[in-house]
Amino acid sequence: MGGRDYCCVVGCSNRRSDLPKGYAFHQFPKAPLSRRNSWIHATGRALTGKYKFVVTDNTKICGHHFVLGRKNADPTNIDYVPTMNLPLASSNAETPKRKTQASKRAIEFDRAVEHGTQSKKKKLTRTGQISYPIDINDVQHEVEVESTDPSLYTATLIIPGQNVHTYTSDHAYHKFWVHPNATKVTETGVQCQPRCENKFQQTNHVHVQQTQVTTTSSLLQIKCRQQQKLISELSSKLQTVHKEKETLKNELSKHKFCMETLLTNDENVQFYTGLPNIATFNALLEYLRPKAERLTYWRGKQTSTTGHIGNRGRVRSLSIDNEFFAVLVRLRLGLLVEDIAARFAISKTHFSKLFNTWIRFLRLELELLFPFPSREQVNEHMPPSFAKFPNTVVILDCTEIYVQKPSALQAQRQTWSSYKHRNTYKILVGISPDGTVTFVSTLYGGAASDRFIVNKSGILNLVKEGDNVMADRGFDISDDLKKCGATLNIPPFRCGEFQLSASQVEETRRIAEVRIHVERAIQRIKTFHILNGTMPVTLTMVAEDIFKTCSYLTNFQTPIIKCEINKM
């Protein structure tokens, strides 16, 4: 800094302009730390505390404090540390106060009070009787009886509920001790009375010992009673806390989102699961339980194709009942993964694995429960409305569900529906004449035609010779059914005419009356709200399982043509 440099040593006012030739200003060394601290100590500054001295690049010491006028890096040299013209004491030392006449008088007054207190402390006069309370919280207690007369004194220990114990001493000072572990008794006192006759020293010693034992016993009894009272109070509080805990636990269980608290009546079962009543829910659960207890949970594409026998029967966060309930809740209400995971107090990842496992499991099991029926089985439950179509085994129709727009251009083209003007999945649904869902195809893109889906879905392999298939006008599959020996029953076309003939109108009406049941069945399937909105691409892998599971679950509901069946 040039001429603005100044020395940081306490009491030194040298500046660079004041130094003689040959002297210089020196910065504090950064290393070693011991040398740096020695420099700070030499300046008279504080190393620690509130007034700790902070060294910067501009903090310097002038050469006036070195023997040769300059610092030296050699530890053996005298100028390794400043040693010349240093302050006599550290600047952080307390400055002595100036003594005034008032301060002198205050000091003398404090000394007089201290001397008087010490000389009169615990002093007992001969003419009076003084009770000295025993503080039994201290480690030990001492009572001194002081007198200027060599005559004797009698010390009496008074304890409530005990006999009065008296002992004598022929000394000017007599002491007795109270057990340090005793409990405080404020009513206890020591009384000293003047006495003129002499007693033997041995008798005094015996009385002191008896007094100590009696005092200790009494204090221990009091302490024991206090501890017993405290224990009883704490036990009472503990019981109260346990009762409150059970009450809160019961209240919490009433509001917990689980099968036990929600499925209390048939209306709740229908709302949360789509099943008609509690009995149906329990029956289906018991049917699935043996296999559900041995499920291999889905772990992703890398492990889903291999069997994990060692993981069977793993410890579940939810019971089998609540796992089944949680899957049905998501299908029925269409809740998001985050929502339903929070309701059941599990992680999103865990519920995703659980859902992907159960939805595939339910799809496979329900397909076994509802196989495609033969004509004989259909005829056993044929409603009267199908009297004019006695050979009908299945009623077909296609439906579409919205899907999130794929990122791949080819997938966008395949899923684009010219009918819905959106990206969709298209599914072929078949029901028996009594309204039972008997066939559900795989998912196809919305661009696929009805005839293409019929040929690819495998329904033609299930139709036997002589069977009749009912469908809408868009299913131009009569040629395909002829190859199987089956017939197609669809409403007639105008065939170039201006309008349908009377017979054609009547035939169309008769077919529409019974074909409407497949549309009602599809409407029931879509009461599972997971199919109502736009299905995200993240569910693409299980989309088919979801639709088929929802379709077959509708078979547990009341029959679509219930009234007509009852008339039979």
C-alpha cells in the first residue's frame, strides 16, 4: 500500500514514511500456524474469544520490532518471530480499574459484612432455645453449638412420630450427622438447651448413633411412601393413556380405506367393485385364494418371463383380500396409481407391481370360468325372445376405447379411428343369447375393419356347423361363416331399392330386438371407469388384460334379460 502501511503492534504508531532506511513492513506468515500465532501473540492481540484478531493481507509489522530490522525464515534465527519493542501485556487483558474514595469504602464494607457473617453463622446463645432445621437434600449436615463458656450443652433431635433423643457433650463444639440419602423433613429440628451436669462421653456416643439410625429409618419410610404414591399416579396415567390409545385406534380403523371398513353392505360392494353383493365378492375371493397365495409377482420385462419359485408366498404389505379389493377398486372407479397407493398406505411402485400381477391373474382365471359354450349349453338357457332364432350361439359387435396418442407414426396410423376421429383400441365382443359375455378378442387398432378382426380373432374356430351368428350390418362375414358351415343373421340391406320392403323392415325389427343385448353388455363393461377416459400408453402392456377382466366381471352381475328368463 506504500506510505499508507502502518504497524499493527499495540502501542506502535510507525508508518512506512516514518521508518528509517533499512527497515521494512512485513506481512504475517501463512505457515506454519504456530509461527503465525506467535506473531499475533507478539503484537499484543487476542488469539481467541470475542476480540479475536483477524489477519488480512494488509496486516503488517514494521522492522522496528526485529533485531536486524527484517524478518528471517530460519527458525533458529532470532528474527523468526518479532521480539523487539513489544507491548508489556496482551491487549485483551482487563484494564485495572482506578481506585477512588467511593470504591475503597465499598471494598471495606464488603469485607466487614463477610467477616460478620462468618463469625455469627450458626451461632447459638446460652439463654435461648433455637431449632435448626435439617436439610436432608444435602450430602451431609452439621450442627455446631458454640459457646464462650466451657459449660456443657444438651442437643435434642426432634423427629415427628418418634421419641425425643437427647445426648450431651463436654466439648465446646458438638457435631452430629444426618444420613445423606434421607428425604427432606421440614418438621425435624435440633434443639440445644443449657445443662450443668456432666455425662460420660461413652453415653453421648451411644445416643448419637441411635439418633442417626432413627433419623435414617424415618426418612427412608417417608421416601418409600412418596415413591409408592408416585408409582400409583403413574400407573393410573398409564392406564388412561392405554385407553385413549385403544379409542383412537378404533376410531382410526373405522376411517381406514380397506375392505373391512367399506364392504359393509351390498350397495358399497356394487359401487367399489362392480360385483352385485358381498356373497358374490366372498365367493370369488375364496375361489381365487389358493392360487393367489402362490402368486409370482411381476417385476418388469426383465423378470416377467421367468418363474420366481423362491418368491412365492412372500410377506405382503396388504392381505390377499385387500389386494383383490384394491385391484377391483381401480378397475371400477378408475383411480390413479398415486391415489389408490395413498389410500392403502403403500408405495406407487408396489401397487403397480401388485396391479400388473393381479390383472393378468384375474384375466386367466376368469377366462377359465367363462369358456365359449356349445349349442347345447346355449339352448339350456335360451330366452323366449330368441324363439325365432333357435340356432343362435353368439351375438357379435365391436367397441372402441380411447387411447393416448402414440409417439410412433406407424402406431398413430394403426390406432386412428375414422369413426371416432381419435386414436382407439378396437375389440370384438360376443355374448350368448342370455346376455353372458362368452368371447372377447384381443385389442386391435382403431383402423382395423370388423371383418378383419373377426377373421383374426379366432371366433370362426369356435363356431360349429349349423350354428347361427347374429351381428350388425357392418359384419360382412357370411362367406367366411359358410366355410365353417355356419350362418349369419344380420339386418337386410336395401340392395339398390329406394327403401326396405315391409318384410325386410319386420325382419330388421326382430333382429334389432335381440341384437340390442350385446350393446347393453358392452355398456355394462364400460361402467368400469378405467375404460371411460383415455387409456395411457403406460398401460399398453396390460390394456388387453384390463378389458377382458372387466368384461368377464360383468357376468357376475344380474342377468341383462332377467325378466324374460323368469318367465320360462
